[in-house]
Amino acid sequence: MTTRTLIIILLCSLLLPITGLGQPDAEGQLFLNAKNAAQKGNWPQFETLKAQLANYPLLPYLEYYQLDRNFNTVSDAATQQFLDKYPNTPLAYRLRVKWLTKLAHMQQWLHYIAIYQPTTSVVLQCNYLYALQQTGKAQEADLLIPTLWQTGQSQPGDCDVVFTSWLNTKADKDILLWQRFELALKIYNFGLANYLSKQMSDQKKNEALAIIKLYSQPNLVNNTVFQKKYPSAEVISFGIARMAQRDPSNAIQTWNRLKSNYVFTQVQKQRIFQAIALKFALRKNNQSLIWFQKVINDKLDSVYQDWLIRAGIYHQDWKLVKKRIEIMPKKERDLSQWQYWYARALDELGDKKSAAKIFAAVAKDHCYYGFLAESYTKRSIELTNITPVITTAEVVAVKQLPGFQRATLLYQLNLQYDAALELNNLINEVDQHQRYIITKLVSDWQWYPETLLLSNKLIYKVDFSLRFPLLYENTVNQNANLRALNPALIYAIIRQESYFGANSFSPAGAIGLMQMMPTTALRTSKQFQIKYSDTKELLNPEVNIAFGSAHLKKSLGDFANNPVLAIAAYNAGPEAVNRWLPKGKIIPADIWIETIPFHETRNYIKNVISNFIVYQYRLGQVPNLESIMPVVKTTLIKQVTQKIK
């Protein structure tokens, strides 16, 4: 599961009631009644109730409801007063957005500039840039526009007038349009690509439209009529590169046939060669290294750079791996991922002393690559739970923070969405020690998805009891025994899938702790004779764990009890995993995982394995990577194919 998907799942779970919160106290009930009155537009009742809550920590919400009821007629002074009274709160941000939107609609650009604050909202950013353009500060806007322009994503309509005004002042307008056109093609945003082409000069427009056509029909590049109509090396290079994404062997034949008919620039050659190399790398074909060698001295985009290294890893060309990691930008090179593989390369090349030093440094990180580094050096993985000391006075101080008080009350009133906004806002305003205290207190509420989200922002990574809770122990153990599974693996899957959000729904429709799809649950119920009649049953932790464990057991059976392959299948499905199995090779698990074509599944497996190691420790087992990362063997292919049929 990607981080973005997990966040969506957790936001969905926040919309569901959480049991066990108890009844609100008298003031809490008054607040809920006032909120309900505001929603119904019963303002006389609202005012009466609000008057009774003058000292209530959630009073800002009631004041916000008042301003929000007819915001277009609210005075600027009243709005500013609220912002001054409650700065750096989620409500202040929400109100500022409404105010900026109102000012943009009224075209009050000087006022817009005066109250604008940096934001992630692209609409607000573009309105700010437009405000600068309209108030004689176009040069200031010009410095900021490229950041929003240089993306293949479609930007909001509010940006169009800003971009148009900016482009019309540029002598290199075609170049700027073409740069973004290429970015749009990389993510297959053909709507944006078409839109951009219409603003180009006639020659570049014709080339752009030809390239868009090649993306749906790459074989047109071999058509002599097409070649005569578009006698451009640029167009042909895009066509061959697109062909390589589908069939690199066909692309090679086309390149060999056409390379003498055009004068290709180095950039155009690189486009073709790296596309061929990347597709071969994704297919684990050793021709990838041959074609990467053709652009080895060129500055590669990160995706090609990473896959050049992965191709070297898969084919165990350790000299190449070492060389390419050494020339990475320092910020990337220092990541534990590439430090681990750099150490692996050094070790394979005989420099075991240097490798051991790097492995030891990487092993300090309690993450996937840290565990790999410890295991690779034949040392046992040693974990110790360390809980930072906090005093009663420090806890009291945190509890007195207005943001924490509001979050506490909102949670108690079953308003988890607002509570989460308050906590995530507060966590960025305090130091690391207070972050830890806040996370511990939220854990005491038994709000585990939010606890784990907050824990991601902690530097205290070794409080494993906080970050890796042992919930539903009886159910997990029962199903582990029933299915002959390690309970640590069940826990590892639950943590990765839902952060222990029993009420979680994914955008794709997966449900509950182990994110079961209803169709998978139905199939599993038949295979394992588990009673199942309604998807709502999957919101029950006991039912969900029963189905998830059975499905995990099936995945293990499909893949000859290889946990790495079963984990991959749990995320991507057995058909995909079967396609990724090596042909004629035995592959170390770390190499196989690193070279999985799908980014999401690669990270999913790494996270589950990391979770598994910690849960082994939490359950009193000896952490052991070998038990979950056996080699990936060619001999599995026949077995898996037969099972899938």
C-alpha cells in the first residue's frame, strides 16, 4: 500500500464512529447541540447555547461556524480578528482559504497579497501569482511560476491566465511549452499534451500532434507515408522510445533500420536507448546493461539512474553498481537504500573492510535496509525497546496546550476528522520530546491509526511498543495456530494494510484490518469454509483477521511457502508475482525485491518485512530475516503456474 493510499484509508476511517468513547459531558453535549443548530441554520438557538460555552476550549469552532454561515457578507475586520485570535490553527487556515477565495472573486489583489501565506494549494498559489501580475510585480511572479509550470500534471484553471501572461513575454515560449509537453507524456497526460500543443508555433504543434498519435500507434513510425509527412528526428525518436515501452526488440529493429535516415541528437538517442534499457531492466533481461552502456555517460533522470543500478544488482554487475552509486548526488547516495547496495557491491568486489564499516552504519537504522545490513554481516538482529523518560510536569504541560485540549475534546465527541487536523497541526509546532508525549497520549486513547501516523514524525524510532502495538492478540494467535502461520506475519500485514484501523476502507473497496476485498472474502469463504454473508462483517476485527489469515495462507500455498512471494501476492496478486519470477536463476531475496517492477509492491514488501522483524521481537521471538526471506527459485515457476490455473 502506498503512503497516499494509506492516508486515504485512514481519512475514510475517520468518518466512521469509533466505539468506546462514552457519553459526552454536559459542556460537550451543549457544543454538539450548538453545532447541530448551526448546521440546521437555527441561529437563535445557536446563540443561546454558545453563550453557555464562553470558556469552553472548542469555542473557536463555534465562532468559526458563525463566520462561515454567511461568509461573503462578513466584514474583513471580523475575519482578521479571528485570525489574530487563533493563529496557527486548522480553523485559521480554513478561514484564510475562504477569505483568499473571496478576495480573488472580488479581484481585490492588493488585499490578497497582504494576507496571503505560503500554502500547498495550487489554486491559491496561482491566484497569488495573478495578484502579483496585476499589481505591477510581474518580475516577482516570474521567479515563482516555473515551480508550478514544470509538471506533467494538469494544473487548476486559475493557473491558465497566469501561465499565458508569463509565456507571452518569453522569447523561448516554444521551448517552455515543449518541456512541459514532455513531462505530460511521461505520465500519459494526453489531455494536457494536446492543450499545450495548441499554444505552440505551427511547426512544433505539428510535431507534438504527431508524437501524441505515436503514443497510441507507435508502429506508425515504420510507415513511410508517416515518415514523409513528419521528417523529424524528434518525432521519430519519440516514436521509437514509445515502441520500446511495449516491445524493446521491435524498437531495436526500427532503430537499426532508421538511424541512418535522420541526424539524431545525443538527447534524442538517449531518449531511445534509455527507453529500451528501462524496459529490458523491468523484464530482467540482461540486454538492459548493453543499452544502458550507450547512455552511461549521460545525465540520467532518477528513474533511469535507479533502474540502471537495479539492472546491475539483478545481473550482479557489482562494478557497475559501485560506480553508479558513487556518482549519485550526495543526498541520494546517503540514503540507507543505496548505502546498503554500495556495501553489498564492495563486499562482492572483495573490499570487505569498507563494506563492513558501511553495513554497521546502515544497521543503526531500524528499517528494512538496516535489518538487511545486520543480517548480511551474519550478526543477529538485536532490538531493544527504549521508552524516553517523560515527567508528570511535561505531560501536564502538553495537556494544557490549547491545540491538544481541542483535539482531546473533539476525539471524545466523535469528531475524529477535526481532532486529527488539530493533532497534525500541533505536532508540527512542538519539539520532538513534546511530539513523543502527544503520540503517547493519543495511544492511551486507543486511537491506533492516528498514533502510528503521528509516530512517523518522531525521531524516537525504538519505542517499539508504541509504534508496533499488539492488538487483538487472542484472535491473531488463534488464526496463526489454525493456519500454521507466524503471528508476527499477520501483525506485519495488519500494520502495513490499515495501521490497525478496523473501520478502514480503501479507494479500491478493501475493508478492515487486513484490507480484504469483498470478492476475495467470498472466494476465501468457500475455500476455507468460513461463514460469510455480508461485507459489513469484514469491519469486525475477528472476522477480518480470520479472512486475511486464510487468504495469506492461500498465498503461501500458491508459492511453495515462500513468504516473500506470498507477501508480494497479497499486494499485487498471484498473476503479477508469477510474471516476476526469475527464469533459469536462483535469486537472493533482497535482489528479487529490489528489482520488482512495481514501486508500490517493492515498498510494500520492504515495509512488511521490517514490520515482521519488529513483531518477532515484540512477541518474544528471535528476529530472523532468513525465515521470511528465502531465495527465490526458478523451480517455483511450475508449481505456481499449476496452482494459478
